[in-house]
Amino acid sequence: MAFLFDRLWTRAQLLSQVGDLSQVAGIRLAEWSDGAERGVRVANLRSGSGFEFTVILDRGMDLGPASFRGRPLAWLSPAGFSHPAHFEPQGLGWLRTFGGGLLTGCGLSHLGAPDEDEGESLGLHGRLSLLPARHIQVGEEWQGDECRFWVQGQMRQARLFGENLRLTRRLSCWLGQSRVMVHDRVENLAATPSPLMILYHINLGFPLLDSSCELVAQPHPVRPRDAAAAPGIDEWMRFQPPTPGYSEQVFYHDLPADRDGWAAITLRNSPLNLSLTVRF
């Protein structure tokens, strides 16, 4: 059953109260129409629990703005979610169209800092987040007294005499629940092996993220990425207030899995009684 408005509802009970389920939850397709974001297709999802998020269909089906009961969860970049036509793949040009949002995909054949491989110049974080989706489908499915909303599409990274990779992504949320499931399948459609790299760039922001937050996880090994991060190793679970000129400190976490194979880490904001957990 769905938990909405402080009580449990069966399908029949809930549908007897509304003319259409979209009154309380659902999916709506739209297109942005202003500035560098003009022409970008999106899907807006509401679970009914107060959890809302935007899937940016023309940006690798990334997750953009997201909120819970009116409180923003994701950090947004001043660059905005520009149309893929504005993509600058060379060097650090990726940053000029990086919109932030709840989830940004990096890959599919490379990620990380700009580099050169076999004579090819590779820009920051690859092309995935600027690939428009095709074969887009949306759905609203009742299974007994539970309802699931989903959106699915495919992104293709390909070039002549090079890689031919297809990512099929399905994003699902459930009526009355405050969670989203990201299910990805990458296929190599070429006749030869291909490099594959994928990164899930999660961008949390104010008011969920502030200097009162802490990261919470099962005990696990933590390593600094470089010399800049080493001084902060004992405080990896805490956050500083916004600091101009701050050198980012990045840490590698080897999180343990539970008996079902899932690992998890939580950002907890105790003063707001608000937290967000990532499970993978």
C-alpha cells in the first residue's frame, strides 16, 4: 500500500478520492524554452511523498533539480543544464555545461582529467552527460496496491572506426516513497572490445548540505586522493562552510557490502532532520 498524507491507502481507496492519479503523483514530460537550456527535454516526477526530481532527457538522462517537501537536495551550477549543442568537449570545456543536479553521468569510454590516448585528445569526464536520449518511454504501473512510475531511454556513444556503446537507463520511483532507483545496462555494439568507464557524480547542496552535516557509514578504509586531501583525513566525515579559494579534498572509500550485496553511505543533517542515502 502507498503511504500518503499520514496514512496507508489501497489502490481502490486512493483512486476513489481523485479524478486522476496525477493529482497527487506522476510523470510529466516537458521542454525548457529559455536561454542555453532552450530545447532541452525533461521528465518531471513526483512520488507523492514530497519527493520530486527532474530527469534531463537530453543530458544523458541525468537527474537535475530535486527536492523533498520543498527543501532542495541538489547543488546547481551557474552554467545551467545547457543544450548539448553548447558542449565543449576539449580540455576543461565540460565545466562550461556542467549543471550539477542530483546525478551526473561521466563516461562512457573515459572519465577524469583531460588526457590523450593513442593520439586522441580526451576532455574532462567524457561525453555521457551530453548525450541526448532516444526511444524514450514513460510508465505508470500498479502492482496490487503499489504503484511504480518509470522513465526509460537509450544513449549512444559512437564514432566511425571507434567505440559503439549503448547505455539503456531506467529510472523508477514508487508512489508514497522517497527514493529513486537508477538501473543502467551498457552494451558494446561493435565487433571489437571497447574501453568502458562510468562514474555517478552525485551533487548534493544547500540546505541538505551545510557545515552541520556528517557522512555516516559502516566502518571502512578511507584514503586521501592526493597531498591536498591528506591533512583532512581525520575529518573526512565533516564539512566546512563555503570557503573562497578552498582546495578540494577528495577521499576514496572502500565501503563494505551487506549480505545482499548492497553498500550504503548517508549524508545526515541532524538540525533539519533530513538525510540522503546512496545505495549501490
